[in-house]
Amino acid sequence: MANRGWFRVSLEDGTEPELRDWIACPFGLFHGTADGPIPHGSTHHYSLVYLPARRIVATFRTARDCKILASELARLWVRWAKRARRPGRVSRRTRN
């Protein structure tokens, strides 16, 4: 579930402003591009941010597209995390 909150994002000019917009860990969503936030209503650009790295993942024309990508990436991340925890078979060569 997404909530409004504060998060930092790394922009192309090297600054890391703190923005208040939508957060659904581990992602954030703000109205703007890699150049910076845009006042609401001026243009249609929304950026998806991976919060632990403060990096912009993608910029779309709608917030809905950002949410769809975040959902797909979260599903992949959960699948990868489950696979990483599952013990694999140890081959005969590596066993002592």
C-alpha cells in the first residue's frame, strides 16, 4: 500500500533533494524527471525511484505506468529472494 512520505533521490546534476510524494517500499514515485521535481499540473512526467539506492529506475508519462513497473519489479525481487534462500545441491567436487 502506497503512502505519502519523504525520500531522497539522486538527480543528474548530483544533488539529492528530499521530496514528499508516494512511497511503497522499496520504491518511491514523484512528479518530475532526472532533472528534478516538476510543479504538479505543469507536465506529465513521473519517475520511479528505487529508495535504498536513491536511483531513478524509469520515467513515464503517467503515474500508473510507474506503479505497474514497480509491481513487476517487486514480483521479480520476491521470486529472486525466495530462490536465494533455498539451499541448492552441493556438487561432489565442492564437498569436503
